[in-house]
Amino acid sequence: MSNGAVPQPDPSKFTGTDALFLQDFATLNTFGATAGGGVERQAGSPADGEQRAWLSGILRDKGFDVSFDQVGNQFGLLELNPGAPYVLVGSHLDSQPTAGRYDGAYGVLAAAHAAFLLAEEWHADGIIPRYNLAVVNWFNEEGSRFKPSMMGSSVYTGKAAPEHVLAITDAAGISVREALEATAALGEGTGPKAAYAAEIHIQQGRSMERDGITIGVVDSNWAANKYQFEVRGEQSHTGSTIIADRHDALLGASMLVVAAREIADHFPDGAVHTSVGQLDVSPNSPVVVPSLVTLLLDLRSADEELLAEADRILHDRIGQIEAAARVEISKTGSHCWPVTPYQPEGVALAEKMAADRGLTYSRIKTLAGHDSTNLKDVVPTVMLFVPSVEGISHNEHEYTTDQDIVSGLHVLTDVVRSLCLGELDAR
Amino acid sequence: MSNGAVPQPDPSKFTGTDALFLQDFATLNTFGATAGGGVERQAGSPADGEQRAWLSGILRDKGFDVSFDQVGNQFGLLELNPGAPYVLVGSHLDSQPTAGRYDGAYGVLAAAHAAFLLAEEWHADGIIPRYNLAVVNWFNEEGSRFKPSMMGSSVYTGKAAPEHVLAITDAAGISVREALEATAALGEGTGPKAAYAAEIHIQQGRSMERDGITIGVVDSNWAANKYQFEVRGEQSHTGSTIIADRHDALLGASMLVVAAREIADHFPDGAVHTSVGQLDVSPNSPVVVPSLVTLLLDLRSADEELLAEADRILHDRIGQIEAAARVEISKTGSHCWPVTPYQPEGVALAEKMAADRGLTYSRIKTLAGHDSTNLKDVVPTVMLFVPSVEGISHNEHEYTTDQDIVSGLHVLTDVVRSLCLGELDAR
């Protein structure tokens, strides 16, 4: 179930900029470090503020102009071609609770080091790229403290309104605006104009490790239907209320959790993923039959027809559960997206860059959402994966080898160089 | 599912001490009153402190000596026979969250008014009873804020250690000691010595209403096995982790909730009750497969053999669930009690008192635990029930008619008179 203690990056086995990258990654791992070897730095937390300040520092040291936009997206700008739009390369530093070190953080630091190398290269060679370069740390990709996820990139791409996002509160009633102000991350404006985007991330699945692939080139995302349900029963005494009189919201909710797994099992070859990650019981007292349960349930598939079939089965099951548990189940929120492709010219470019480096590569679909899932809807976007040992993710034992994260950095650097030089413009 | 708005007591339809009792009950209903027509005054809360101060006031007005013991049990003592032990009559004022007005509170106020009437009667007639009389408000019967339930009566009857109880904390980390100090309810000593005990309570079931019975005479309690379980899985990403790699603690917990209901349904005629009232998910984030769920599950039956069979089925199911959901389930706490009788001489006394009043009555078993369940293990104890409309309990719509609570007060007064006069001593 776990791969034990995760080793720290070992820069001594590498040289030059690769060693510096690993050194910085070891430093980044100290922010919000947990006793279990992972990190906990949810969006807008003190640990998130500390790592953002540290990122600002290393960007400014290299001559990048650092700013925050109206919803806390952090940009490190290198404007070599005044007025030209930017290639945005980055990911997110925020984490889940008791999370691993790689999810998001690897992509931001790799973006910074790719940008550092290109800045030096262009300076030495006297090159003015066609597009400027921006390192990005998107705000609140995880959505654990403030919902929904991919918040910063959703505002940047026009999918969410900034004033709406700033008013969202966490479980303690603290708003996004207050959390951003408390971590000195609330800026203004809408950030730099984008021409292209790129992101690198760990796979969060085990297929690349299993197949011996170093570079995954993401060609599309899975479709997803994410629902919030309320299950309503009637509060009563657990001891004395006869079973026939009960309207047990937790029983109904539990039947829904079990049904979700049965739906996944109904489809062969893991074609449909289902889950319930969050569930809250009210009043949640030992001798009270629960009157209300809220839960978040999601269905995902790479095949939209299968997803639609899974969704039909789910809604049939809901009616059956309402009758069996004598509860009422209502949908109080939903967030659905189709299968959408990453631009084929970006996929081809990334494949060429991986091949030129002599690395194994293959096309892959992303099951998880990423900031690049938003970016690709407004500009051509390249999404790269590196393998994740045992596919472990959202877990302190998340691990990718130093060799793989360095190889990923190399390919990302090559991709970003090509994008900045306008090599994709003609295609 | 509900009987709508619950009417307030209407003293204008009654006379004399009955009207005064209903008037006081209407006042008591204002402490911690909820918008839904119920009350919320969990143990040691500000609302609990207010109602305790009010109870002290009405007891002192009638010449009772009010004190708190070492764990916040509140006593109103009428010592007419110096040095003699006491008949303890009472129940509990604390409530569940969003609870009804009758559970516990009716029993305390009926005890006070029974005592007021007997005090006047003995004073007028110049009678010195064999035993002294104590009105009791037992601390934290409900166990919603501080676990376990029946806390005050457990310490009084020697089943729990006071220093252990005082150190127990609520979800916010506040200890029983701190809550008692904050509500001026932490006293000292072990309270008055008991000779007999009596309690009246609403039924929290619908059989008396269905059968047209006004007075239930409790002859035994149901046996119960109450367990705390931990379900352990492995934290991972809900989107990208393939189903075969998941160790979903919430799936395992949900299967356990469903299994509990299936076990109840397995036994005909409602002979076994099961429930899960409390369930907490960790880390409880939308896109994280839960790693840990804790839950409280209980099994109850009036038949110990059926309970043992239900328990065996439960433990068989746990092994099956562990394999099916690939989780580990461990028992981290348990609290079990057998079927135990109330003293037959007390049952006979209560039946005679009800018959003398011309009221319908029958023997009944209590499914819920009560403070009297503890008291009966140390002194002869009489437990009376009045009907509850639709059996609704632990709910704002809990309701018993004015006529029934007044009839219950009359029988309780008669029983306490007999106990104080020593009429049960010879039997």
C-alpha cells in the first residue's frame, strides 16, 4: 500500500543546472513539511504564503519581474520582446492536506528552472524570442480548502468571475480575499496575455511506470461529471426509533457511496472511475439518526458514451436508494466537462522534443484535472507527464525519481524554447 | 415524517399545581429554544448553564437546598428526617443538538413539581417521611458533546471515575471540568446517599400511543452493544487512481453502515435495532480517496441471544468488507450492557399507583439508555414513561400532550410519596 519513506532529492548525483534544480526542490520540500515525509500547504495557508515568498525571491534573483493578479496567481515575467504576448509555463504550489511533494510543486519549479536556463541562453546568444516568458504559480489548483479546484486558472481563462471567487469561504468562514491578503498574495489586474502555455506534472497513475515511459505527452483529458448531493432524512433516536420509522440520511448516503463503486465495477477494464471523497453528517451525534448528509460524488471516463451510461445508472440508483432508505436525495451542485483534446501541433512538438533527447515517450490521457486543462481552452497548450512510483498521489508517499524529474525538466525546457521562438506559429 | 409545529403547553386548560407545572414547563422551553420549535442545550453549554440556574431558583424558592456534586450533578435537597438517606427523583436537562423539549427536561421538572407538592403536603399534615427527598438533574445524559452518555449518573453509581470524566474533552478541546466551571456547575462531594430512585420520561417510541396507554412501567432495558470502529484505507487521488489500486476507507465504512441496516432487517418483528449516528471522514477533501473513517455503530435487542447472533453476523460482515473494499477495520472502543430488570417491587408499586388514578398502563422495556438504567443497579428504582406522539424523539418535533405529561406527574408524585414513606421497605 505504500513505498515507505520517500528519499529527498540528491543533487550530488547531478551537475550544473540539474543539480541546482534538485537543490531548490529540496528547499521547496521544507515548506509545510509533514512528519510523514510529505507536505501540507493548502491554498492561502501560512505555508503557502512562505513558499510563494521564496519563489518570488528566486525569480527576482534571476531578473524576473514578480507580480500577483487579482486572484493570487503568481507570475515571474521575463519581457525580452516588449509588447509581445507570453508563453505561460507553470503549475501550482498549493497542496492537498497531508499531500506529497511532487503534485504541482514539481511543475512550478521545473518551469522556473526551464525559464532560468532559457534566459541565460538567450542572453549569452543575444537572442530576442518572438514571445516573452512567464513562470506561473496558479492559485488553488487543489480545491481542498476553497472549492472549486483550478480556481486561479479558471479566472485567468474567463471561466470564473474574480469577485465570485474572492468571496468563497473555507470551513472556518475565511474568504479567498482574506487568505490572499494574509499571505501578501492579492494583486490586481488579469496577468500577462498568453500566446501558448505549457505544464509538467507527475502522472498520478501507474501506467507510465509500468510501461517504462519517461515522458507522457497528454493528448486529452477524461470527461468528468462531479456532483454535490444532499441526502435528507429525519432526525430521531437511534436506540428507540423502530427501523420501520427511520429516515436515515447516513444509510441513504452510504448506499450512494456503495452504488458509485458498483458503477465503476460495472464497466470493464477500468473505463469508468467513481469516487466520493467528501461526506459530512449532521447532526453527527452517537445516538441520533442523521437527518442530513452532504457528499461530493464524481464519475470520470475517457469515453463520453460510457460516462453518459454511468450517469444514467447513477440516477436510476438514486431513485432506488430514496425508496429503500426512505430519504430524499437532491443534487445541489454540479461541475461537468467533456473529453477535450490538447492541440495536436503541441502534442507533435512534445513528442519530437522527447525523441530528440532519446527518451521513451507516449501519448496519454489525463484523468485528473490540471490548470493546463483550463489553459488549453484559450491557447495552444502542451502538457507533459513524468512517471509516479506506484501511481501514488495525494499522499505523503508520492514519489518520482530524481532522474525522471530532471528528464522532464529537459523536455519542458526544449518545448518552452520552441514555443517562445514561435516554432509552432507556422503549423 | 413530522407532526408539524409543536404547540406550547397551555396552563389555562388546567388548574392548581398542574397549571403551575405547565407554566414552568413553558418557561423551561425558552432556554436554548431553536427556530424549529425545539431546544439545543448540550451539556455544559451556556443554555445548559442558564436552565440550571433557573432550576436552582425555583428549588430554593420552595425551600430546597441546592448543590452540585464533583461532576456537576445538580441536587435540590429536602431534608425532613435528618441523617436518613434520600429518594432521588429526576432526569436530565441537557439535550442533543436541535432536540425536542421533552427528552429529560420533562422528567426533571416533573420531579421538582412532585417534590413541591409532597413538601407542602407533609408540611400541612405534619408528616416526617422515612426518607428524605432529592430532586436531581443528572449531568450529561445525552453524550453528544462529551462522550460517553449518562455521564453524571455513571459517576454517582460508581461506574465511572470522576477524575477521568472531568478530563474528557469536546470536539473543540474544552474539558468537562472547564465546561462545568464556565457554567458555575462544578461542585464537590458525591451527592446525597440514595435509598430509592425514580424517573419519568417520554417513551421515544410509538407503541404506547398506538396501544392507547398513558403510563408505561419500565420493567427492563434492552441489551446493547455499542462499538467505535476505525476503517483505514490509503489516501490517493480520486480522479487518477485506478479502482483496483484504491483502498477507500469511506467505501468500507459505507458498506458497514449498509450492513448494519441489513442485520436489523434480518431479524423479524423489529427484534434488533442497529444504527450509525456518527461518522467522520479524513482527510474529507473532494478529490482525495479517504484514508480514515471513524464511526459509532450500535446493536440493541430485548433478547440477548438475538443480540449475540446479530453481533456474530456483524463481525462476519466486517471480514467480508475488509476484503471487498481492501481496508482494515478495527474496533477502538466498546460499551455493552445486558438486559437488566428494574426491581419487580417497584414495577408493582407503579402499576398500583397508575391503576389507583384510573389511568391505562402497561409494562414496557426501554430501548434507550436512561439515568435510571444506572440507578437501578445500586438502589430499587422506578422508571415511568408517558406516550410520545408518533414516537418522534431527538428531534425538534418531539411532542407529548399536556394531559399526558400532567398524568405522568400525578403518578410520579404518588410513587415518590410511597417511596419516601418507606412503603417499599417491607416488600
